[in-house]
Amino acid sequence: MQGSVNVADSATTEFDILILGGGSAGYSAALRAVQLGFTVGLVEKSNLGGTCLHTGCIPTKAYLHAAELASEAREASKYGVNTTLDSIDMAKVRSYKDGIVAGKFKGLTGLLKMKKVTVIEGEGKLTGTDTITVDGTAYKGKHIILASGSVSKTFGIEIGGKVLTSTEALQMDYLPKSAIVLGGGVIGSEFASMWNSMGVDVTIIEGLPHLVPNEDPAIIKVLEREFKKRGIKSSLGKFFKTVEQDANGAKVTLEDGTAFEAEIVLVAVGRGPNTEGFGYDEQGLTMDRGFVITNERLHTGVANIYAIGDIVPGVQLAHRSYQQGRFVIEDIAGLNPHVVEDINIPKVTYSEPEIASIGYSQPKAEEKFGKENVQVAEYNLAGNGKSSILGTGGLVKVIREKDGPIIGVHAVGKRMGEQIGEAQMWVVWEAFPEDVAQFIHAHPTQNEALGEAAMALAGAPLHG
């Protein structure tokens, strides 16, 4: 674990808090625990920071930024800036990405060392209700927190050569001429967007009827339209049957016999819990499809064992993991923290256009509250000055209970992910449109679009 805090040879083998996994969930729990005066052991077999830092959030967004620069260079002439895109040096893009990751990794390891978190290097296994064994050494914790993270799903597809997951794709030092993206969810849409901006011929294959199927239908419609305008091809509503490859490329065949060929195939069908071989079953934990089942306070029902992050059913997002890490420690400390439901976890898809969402989609709201008890307003970004300057279309959609609080905010458009903070405040604080319609939103900003949508839902649109 290059650059890590190696104190596994310490005489300390007993801790107040013993954590298995040093990703977003585990290290946030460790930091909050030392703040509250607990002694902490943190077991990690690879690199601190986990998937998010090394093969997920941070590296993919670095690539997406490079892709954005490519698009802007290619399209700048329409704004009177006569640039040309000569080429993309993918090895240099990878080096830039690696530098970002290395800097954040160094900062994290230094922070844990400064906070006196005992980092135990090696592969850990739960061998008792208060014990994690690492390379033959048993470590005990008054409280055990399991945070072993997630792995890429492959549906039995053999990974290697021309068939990749996001982990391998982030190590490529060249751009393929063409790519099939198997899966149209968040990961697939982000990679498709990135590669398209870099000049790759991209086809998305998604078995469900729509891309990003967990988003609101109005948002999905905009994304699919914009992807089509950009030349990103898609096959929707038909599941794949086989994935084959040879020295020249790869082929995906659908259940109806339709075949697609490309230089590479990215398997982006989601991520699953990383729980196999960790001894969870043997210690009596309740498991379901590989997930650890807990109560709403993330307790497993066995001794003082908790589970957090991607191994717990729900949205697999780094900021959910951070929140759960803090939550569990505060609960152990008797601070009685507030449970944050998954519905109130903000989500952003960093494609072009970006998607931001929090709370209920319109179909989910109507299912829960009844169609007659849901009110909706949309504001088209065509009316927003800053969006016109940026050259983006899209919309903001706000959903409320009839005569009640805001229960969902959804947006799509260039840079709209940056608006999720205020949107989350509205939903989590159960604000009424009539209240937030009074907020002053600086002009000209895309933030004004949220205010316009709220005013429309309150019955007094200014520019609608």
C-alpha cells in the first residue's frame, strides 16, 4: 500500500472501533471516531480511499474534464474563438488523472496519520463477533464496522483483452476507434459521453427501455435526445446474450440475434457488494444477494457489528458512504443522529448534459402519495441567461405534495450538477415552494433556474 500508514507491527491489537475497509465509508468512520475520542483500527488490503478515489469517482471525473475540454476546443469557433482540436494524447490524459489521484491519496494517508488512526495493512476477515484477523494476527474491537465496498458486476462475462470494466478502461493509454458500452446507467452514460467527446464511435446497449432508468422521465427524455444529437447510438429494451472477442475487436449479440461490433466493449452493468470471502456468513450476519442486511441504524443484529457503504442495499454513492460512516460512529457514541433515507441522497450523473436529482421522481411520488396529491412544475433552461451563454438546453423539474412541501428536484443540462446543494436543502428541510420562491438567486446564473421553477410551483412564475 504505497504511501500508506503502516502500523500493523504496533503492539496494539484491541480498539474501541475496528473497521474492515478503508474506502469512503471506512475512512470517514475512522476520522469521526477519533474526533469523538475512540481508539480506531482501520484494516485495508489495498489503497486507502477505495474505489471512489482510485477507480471510480475521482479518476472518471478527471477523464470527463479532459473530454469537456476536447468538446469545447472542437466547438469554440461558434463563439468566435477559432481553436482546433489536433489530437488527444490519452497517455498524457491518464498521467494527469494519475496525478490527481496520487495527490488525493497522499493527502488522505497524511490525514489519517495525523489523526492517529491505526491503519492495518493486509487482507482482513471477520473471524469472531469482535475479531478481524489480518494475515494471521487477530485484532479485536468493542465495535466492528464492516465497509468492504463494491466490485464491478460482469454477469459472467470474461474480462480481459478487448472486454473491459471501468477499472481497466481507466488505465488505457490509447483511444479506441469504436466502443460498445454494455449498460446505460450512470457509469455507462458517463463513459459514453466521455468517449464521444474524444471522438470515439460509441454505441450503448441497455436492456431496459431507457437510459439512466432511475431518473425522472422528463430528465431521461432530454438526455436521450441530447445523446442522439451528439451521435451516441443506443439500443434500448433488448438484453444482451453473448459477448465475444478476437484480436481485432469484440462483438455483442442481443437476445433477438442482433449483433454489434466495435474495437472494445465496456461492461458497465453496475456494481455489486464486495462481501465474498470475508466471513460474514460464518458469523451469522443476514445476507441477501451478497448484501449485508441491517436495520435502519445500520446494525446487523449480531453483537456490536455494523455495516456501511456499498455492502448495504441502496444507492452506491461515495457521499452516502461518508454519511453512513459518520452516522454509525455518532450512534455508537450515543449522539442519536438523524437517519438519512436513500431518497434524500443527492445524485449526479456527470455526462454531457449533466443530471442532478434528489427526492422522488414524478412516477415514484404519484405511487406514494397518489396522482391527485402531486403537483409539478418545469422550467426550461432556454429561458435562463447563463444557460444560453453556455450553449446548453435542459430543464429543472420540481415536485411537491399538493399544498405541501417539495419532495423532489430534478435537473438536466451542462453544469447542472452544481445546483444539487440548494435542491437537497429544499427536499431535506421539507421546504414549501412559497418559502423558497422568496430566495434571491444571483443573475445571471444557472441557479436562477431553480428559483424560477420554485416560483412556478408556488403559482407565481416571473419569466414563465
